[in-house]
Amino acid sequence: MEMSLAKTEAAIEAVLFTMGESVEVEKLAAAIDHDVETTTKIVHNLMDKYEDEGRGIKIIELDGSFQLCTKQEYYENLIKVCSQPRKYVLTDAALETLSIVAYKQPITKIEIEKIRGVNSDHSISKLVELNLVKEVGRLDAPGRPMLFGTTEDFLRSFGVQSIEDLPTITEDMVEQYKEEAELEIANEKREESMDSDNEQITLNI
């Protein structure tokens, strides 16, 4: 027996709430006994309803999946009843590395470093630790180097449904990345020089 629209929406809410993470639209469709196209329309209508009613929750779309979550403007209310979640601040180097992965994925560490001109071990490790970047496979080449790509957490954090929704990179932005990389190299050389000078002073003493 086919469910009413209200019952179908309630079923979708129940699935999304219980899962607590994104659910592929195909699985949602199977749960409510509808095809993918119809299911997507129902979820979109539900998203509009939440927005029109000013609800504290919303449904976000992430690359063919949907997730039920709270609205950001109620963060201050949430931390009054639960532990304050850790906030991470990405360095310029990490942001630059993340941008390269996002636009060039899948990409190897060597390719990232070729673009940036500096060693990127720390930046990549930090992005993997924060679950913004993950290993997505290995390149069919000698040594089979890891290929990196962005995660669903990356889409969620930057408010985009898929990597196709990312803004277009302009020539000015490319030049800015180059300047930042050159500045980072200069800073690293300066620090190495200072460390060397301090070591010589210590030895002379």
C-alpha cells in the first residue's frame, strides 16, 4: 500500500535522523518504495518546508546523498547543553594544499608538491587527520603512489553539494598561490639560516 506524502516525509525524517550521517538517495528511495527521481523531489520539497517554517534543522545535499543536521545559527544554543566541539583553523599552507587537491583530484603528493614548490607532507597529513582529504586509490605507475581526493566532510564544511559546485579558479588566484608558495619557501630558508647561525654561536661559546 502506497504511503501518503506526510507518511513518506516522516519516513525520510526517521531514516535521516537515525543514521546521523549522509544517506545515498538510492537507499532512501528503497526505504520509502519510490524511484530515485521521485525521492529526490520529495526531499527537496521537505528542505523547502524546513526553510519556510524556520526550523532549527535542515537537510543538506552532498553529492547524491542527503543528511539531516542542525542549522549553524543555533550553534551557541547547542554548546550550552553539550561539550563545545573542537574548532580547527587551517594554515595558509593547508588551505592551499586543500585547494589543489579539490581542483586536481585525484592527485599524488608529488604532483601537489610540484605545483606548490615545497614539501607538503605536513599539510597533507593534517588534512587527512581532519578528514578533509583521503586516499582514493593508487596511480598505475612505478611505486604506485597514493592518489588523494576530498571527502564528504570537505563538501559539508565548505557548503557545496559536489566538487562540480566549486568556484572557478581565476588566473589571479593562481598567481596568488604562487606568491604564497614563494613566501613560504623564503620563510623556511630564513628559519634554516637562523637555526644555523644559532648553532654556530652555541659552538663558539
